[in-house]
Amino acid sequence: MGRQKSDLDLRCRGVLLSGAAIRLVLGLGLALRAPVWGQDGAQPAPAGKESPSRAAVQSEPVVPSGGTLRPSVTPEGRGRLLFLRYRLAGTGQWPNAGTLGQAPRFTVYKGQRKIASGRFEYERNGTCGYAWRVPVTSFGDLRIVPSANFGETGWIEGNPVLYHWPWYWHLPTFGPWLLLAIGIVLPRTNRNRQAVLILIPMLIFHLLWGQATKSAGLSSTSREEFRLLCEPLMVGAALLWINADKFGRYHGVMWFTGSLAVILLADFVAVLSYGRTFSGARIEVPAFLAIMGIALLVALALTRLLVHKRYDPLRFMLWLAAWSTLCSLAGMTAFWGVVKPEGAHAIHNLQSALVQVVVPGAVCSLCLYAVNLPYLLLMFTSPFFRRRFHIWLGAAES
């Protein structure tokens, strides 16, 4: 009976993994066929009750007669993000900024149903835009309607723009989740219901990240790109902690090499899945992910060494916070010195060092610690994971 149940579990896991792998490969193949994300997307659409066919819409926004200014939006799809760039159509002068009252807005419709809305954000380069992360439930023809406050005239809507988002553009985004599923399902020691708890930190990360970064005053572009930089670290840390009992049998070079291979694998999958989001930074993003992954491993290794095989959660977390800060600063220095040496020449005074090394390094240290914190809380509270943490730490179970 037990053997039949085991065989049934193996068949179910095989079906699950094969189906997920087929969806991922199909999504990557279809996505790579298009030379540019959203190449066929941006087209204006009338604001009627029904969206017209894509072949029937015009190719340029209509400028109202009389030179009246109207808000306009230019969408550009890159990876999992849809960048909305705000501009004015028509001739004339922009009204006094003091009379505008509020930033321009946008609303996204799928058919007659509103699926998103927000305010455009003014950026440092003088442009105005927004980075919208398209939900996996949204695809097909999306109608984007911009609007702006023209002072005494009030709010005026611009010409709707029709943007086509194919369903298969969402499939590559499941790459990191597929990798995590493989790391949970394949190892025999992970075939336990409690192993699924490793997904809780990932869910917490996705639920709280947007609110936390918005409260910090980051723009939508910075929030989403920062999210895509931290998510591979979350996946890599999850793979390390779910298999902590295996990595705990190795020490020194063997442990670091195996752990680094897992981190780099997570980075590689993330680059394949989200690479088109960072179209202007082909080398910088993989290099940054690799450097931050190494910084995470070095911080864990030094913390593991200094706690002297004793299970002391508070001491471990304090040491990890200290080493995460130092390793992040060293990693940021290496990034500017190796990956972008042209920027390293600009670090010639204290102010430049603060801007390019110290401040980004401090932010990255917070991210590294925030990546590990929910997993550590899981290690300290769950008996299933606490035993693995004891093995990884080399400490005797209490």
C-alpha cells in the first residue's frame, strides 16, 4: 500500500513538473519570436462602448481641432512591465504648473471592465510616466485612457490607446517559480507537506514589497525593477534553505561552491525570464545579481562561522545584519570597480563615494537582510525547518 502511494506521488509530481516545463518552454519560445516586446501594441482606440478591431484603428493619435492640448499616452511593453509615457498632443503651451492641482492620470480597461488606474509620475529627466506590472489575468486588447487637469477647464480625457498584450507574454514570468517547484518536489527529503511552507516568504515578499517601496517614496519604475532584482535572491535563498540539510553536510569550499551554483542558477533563470525588462542593461543586471548573490553567501558563511555551531537565533540574526552590511558595501565597490570601471573613476571624493557606494550598499544590505529574514523566522518556528537549520549550522538539536 505504501509503495503504491509512493508511486502515485511520483507520477503526480512528474505530471506537475512536465506540465510546468512545457508552459515555460512554450512561453520562452513564443516570446523570443518577437524582436521587440509590444511591437504591435500601441494604437489609438475610440472611447466607444466596444473596442474596435486592431486592424481598424489609426496609427497616430488624433489632434483636436483648434490647437487644443489633450493628454496622450505612449505604451511600451518590456518583459512583464508596460511602461506608459505621458505626453501632450496638439499645439499651445502647458498651463501653469500651479493650476494643475494633480498629476495626470491613466485608466486601463479590458473591454468595459476597468482593471487598473493610477497617476503618472514625474521623473528626474523631465519626462512623465508609469511602470505598470501587468497582472497575469490580463491579456488581449487593453484600452489605456490618459487624463489631465487643465486648471479651470478641469479634467480632460485624451484619445484612448489600444495595446495588445498576448497571453503567452506572461509564461516566462513563471520561470523562477518553476525552478523553486523543482527544488521542492525532486529531492526525496522534501516530500513533506511542511516543505510547502517555504513558499510563505515568497508570498509575503510579493504582498508587502509594493507597499513598503511605495512608502519609501520610490517611483513605480524603481519599485518594479528593484522587485525584479530581489526576486532571484528570494528564489535562490529559498532553494538554499529548503535543502539546508544537504548543504549542511559540506563545509568550506564545497559548501560555498554548491551554494553559489544554486544562486547563479536562480539568477540565470531570472535573466531568461525578465531579461527584456532590462533591455538597456544587458551586462549590468546579471553582474549585479551575481555580486549580490556572492555577498549573500559570504554573509551567511561568516555568520555560520562566528556562532560556533550554537543554536542562538538572536545572535545569528545580529551577526547576519552586520555581515550583510559589510558584504553589500564590498559588493557595490566591486560592481563599480569591475563591471562599470568608467564609473569608478568618478569616485574621487567623499560625496561621490556616498552617492555611488555607501548609500546603494546600505540599501542592498537592507534588501539582503530582508531576503533572509522571513526564511530565518521560518527556520526558528517550524520543527521541520528547524531540524534542517541545526544540520546546516552543525549544532546539536535541543
